[in-house]
Amino acid sequence: MIRKIMSLALMAVLIFPPLAVAADPPVLKGRWIGKTHSIIAGKGGHWPTSSGTFEKPLLAEKDLVIEITGQQGRRFWGVQTLSGSGEKTEEQAARARPSNSSSNALASWSNPVGATSM
């Protein structure tokens, strides 16, 4: 019985690490569409007309489009656009996802230094 367990353990060590290392990152290029579900206190880039406060935050939604125009390995870049309530913001954005990260890459979308809002 112990010999069988040791054999299975050895097989797992030999088979699974190469599979994990060989996995290519997913291709993210294209258009991703969704909706924001935001809680806003104060005014900001995507919510310039917000009247929300910490005592009574604005609960709002906007349409979200992320257009990923380029990708190299785990790095990708493109444009994100939020629109709704007569407002629209668009900005350049980029993200490098660590190879050991298990988080959702799009949830980590961030703006590079010097990004602008329209």
C-alpha cells in the first residue's frame, strides 16, 4: 500500500509541474463588455457630476467597454470606456499580470502614469 502511494506521489510530482509551467497566458485581445456597479462618495474622473457623500453614497451603474488592442505574454493594453447618465469617459490603460497571480486580470486593470480622461 505504501509503495502504491509513493508511486502515485512520484507520478504527480513528475507530471503536474511541467503542465503548470507550460500553460500559455490566455489571449485577451478583443472587446470586453460589461457594467460597473459603483459606490461613489465625491466627484472623480468617471463620475464628474456625482453628488454622493460618505453619509449617503451614490449607487450607480455605467456601461463598460474594454478594448484590448495589444498583448505580449501576460501584458496587455488598450482603451476602457465608461458611459451612462449622459457622461462618457475614455482612457488608455495597461496591465502586466504576474505569472503567479490567480486574480482576474481584468479586475486589476489600471491606468499608466500620464493617462488622461476625456
